[in-house]
Amino acid sequence: MSEWTEAERFLLEQIRGGNAEAWSQLVQRYQGRLLAFARSRGVKGTDAEDLVQDTFLLLLRSLPDFRAQASLETYLFVILRRRVSDHFRGPGRADRAPESLEAREPSAALPASEQTGSWYAQRDERREAAKTALASAVGKLVSRMKEELNFRDLEIVEALFRAQLRNQAIAELTGVSEAQVALVKHRWIKQVRERVAQRVGPVGASGDDAALDSLLTEVWEDVRPGCPKRNTIGGYVLGTLDPPWHQYVESHIQRLGCAFCQANLKDLQEQTATDAAPLHRRILQSTVGFFRKS
């Protein structure tokens, strides 16, 4: 789901140039699925609309530094996910947009007395480079699995790194043996290591999969390579997908419980029955100041 469409690129370029109509189109395109996601996370009433509005405001504020590491939809979902988290923590949390899909802090590798500003900077640079290389490797491997209709292995990999299920639970979910789950994981880790090593060198010590597992989970959450495209979910709603794709989308949404794709599904199912105009007008009114200067 990390691919950028030409429509997304065009809209962002128009918005950066001050085109208010392009902004209206972008809001119309994404507001429904964002609202469905906020509500699915337990945000009630108008609070959900407030968080969606905040999400679009944060997108506008972050556009000058936006580096498009993930798709626009993913970027918006990441902003909203953090706003939802802040909402439940209570007041006093500063608004923030993702900074290149912010890396989490790893545990310290040096005693505090030996940690300098330059050490932290170098560590963060290495980690960011590793995540970028991992995102590229994972995206290519997942694309190949989809092209080959290898949805069984993809479901196993998703269960491992996105859902973080144990081998036994995955075996029960997919109907294969635990030994087969372990084999798929071993093969996947090997392929990822090889691809990343070609770009930035080894990631983690040989045989130390724990650190790589953690980093892969972060990448999977931030880039969402396993998520089907929205038009694929639309085909699932209409029942027009080929059986392998239908089964994969159903597993991804229903069995593995991808909250982002569940939000897309709900939006597609309800968009004809829901009047989205009031929220659309509200978002445009709150962001009009970004376009008046143009």
C-alpha cells in the first residue's frame, strides 16, 4: 500500500501551489475512511470529526517537509492514529505530524556517560537508513508474493510482523503446521537480510532476529505493504474479485483485523448512505487560511 498514485502526486503538487479546489478533492477522497477509523478506535460523537479535522490541518502544516516515504493514505492514517492516542491520554499533548514516520527509540547501546550528541545523531541516521532499506525490501517482496498469488505465505508474514502472533496461533489461523510457519519466517528473514545488505550493509547480528523482528513490525505498521488497494477492497465489497484475491482480502480484514482496511471497507459500504457534506465544509472552512494568500 506504499505506492503513490499519479492522482495523489498531482493533488499534492496542486495543493502546494495553493489550489483550493485540489484541497477540496483530497479532503473529499479521504475524510470518510479517516472518520471510520477514528470511530473504530472508540472515539465518540463529534470528537471523531474533530480528530479528522486536526489530521487534515496537520497534513497541511507538514507539507513543506513531507518526503512521501509512504502513500498519502498511510501518512494520514499515521497522523490520525497518533491524534487518537493523544485524545485518550487527555489534554496537554502537542499536535504533531509524523516526522518521516518517526522512528521509535531503541534501547541504548552505550553507557550514559559515553552517549554524545553526535552518537545519537549517527545512531538515528543508521536506523533511518535501515528502515528505509527495509521498507523498500519488504515492499518488493510483498509485491512479488501478490503477483505470484502466494497469499498463504503473505498471510503468515503479516501475522508474524503486523499482528505479532505466535507460531502456534498462526498455524491454527492458516491451517499449516508450526514447522511450516517457522520455515516461511526463516526464508522471509533471509530474503530481507540479503536485500537490505545490498543497500546499507547487515541489519543486526547474524542469527539475532529479535531486533530485526521489531524493526520489521515498525516498517509494516508505517508502510502497510500488505494492505490491498482501495479499489481492490471495493471489488471485495461488490464480490467481483477472483477467488484468491477475495480470500486474501477477507483474511486481511476479518481474520487479521487490519484497522485501516476495516475503515476503508466501512467507508465504502456506507458512503452512499452517509451525508459527508457537513464535515467536508467544516474541514474546508478550517483550512481556508492556507489558500487565501494564493
